[in-house]
Amino acid sequence: MTQEANENATPETVPTEGQEQRGQLDQRFAQLEAELAESKDRLLRALADTENLRRRSERERDDARRYASQNFAKDLLDVADNLRRALASVEGGGIEDERVKALVDGVAATERALLASFERHGIRRIEPKPGERFDHNLHQAMFEVENSGQPAGSVVQVLQNGYQMHDRLLRPALVGVAKADGADAPGHIDTRA
């Protein structure tokens, strides 16, 4: 303060040297508290980011382990289909030759072993039944069938079974679905994809 201001000031308004230092210390203390709060906030955010990264990495590691054989499994689906086709071609037929019967039994045993191996690794066959409601998450409509006697949007024919690995679809089941009377009727499945 200037000397003139000091002369006009009352004793209560004249800052003393101790009060000035106290004011500076209070300002510095407030500044340090703000910096501490900011640092604490940054630390908490960094800890949260680290925890999120840890959880995401753990989830990705689990998914990688769980679905590591997904491409290999997809390749084996054709083998399972061919075994099923081979067995379907001789089902219901009276096979007289013992060697052919043994061959069919061997193919059936191979299919059972393959499907059991699939089950152990979380792979299951999707086998829609005629009359079952079409599910776009599991089925792929290949065509519509008119006058099928089934409710519109239900499976009428199965062309190929699908497969699912844990909760992921490896291949949808290829199906024909019942067509509604009119193209705009409820339950109409558009197969022009």
C-alpha cells in the first residue's frame, strides 16, 4: 500500500505483514488442493481405464480360447454333411450283403464319433423340424412353398442342417418356409436377399 493510503486507513483495515503472508499461504493452499483434486481425478480415471482394459483383454482371451477352433470346425461341417448323406442314401433299404452292412455301420459309427467330438467342443447341430417357426437367427430361408398346409413363416423343408458353436452360429440351417396366401400377409418371409 502507498503511504497516503496507510495514513487514511483505520487500524483495522491496514494489512499487516503477517496477514499478507497468511493470504498468500491461503491462496497457495487452495491452489495445491485444486491440483491434488485434479491429480486424484486423473488417477481414478487411469485406474478405471486400466480395469476396463484388463476386463476387455480377459474377455478377448476367453473368446479366443473358446472359439479358436471355429474355422477348423467349419471345415469339418462338410464331412458331417457327407456322412449324413451317405447314411440317408441307405436308410430304409434292405441291405443283404454283410460287407455293405458293415460299411454302413462303420459310417454310422464315424458320424456318431464326429458329432460326439463336436459336442465336447461346444458345437451342436441345428435340426429344424417341419412346422417349427422360422428363426432368422438360426435358419436361412432358401425358398417359399405355397399351399403347404403349414402356417405362414414355418419351416416346411430342411435342405441342410445348421451348426452352432457355443453361442455363435457357424452355419445357418437352410430351409424352405411356408408362404402366406398374399405377399403382404403377416408372417411373409422375403427370400429375395
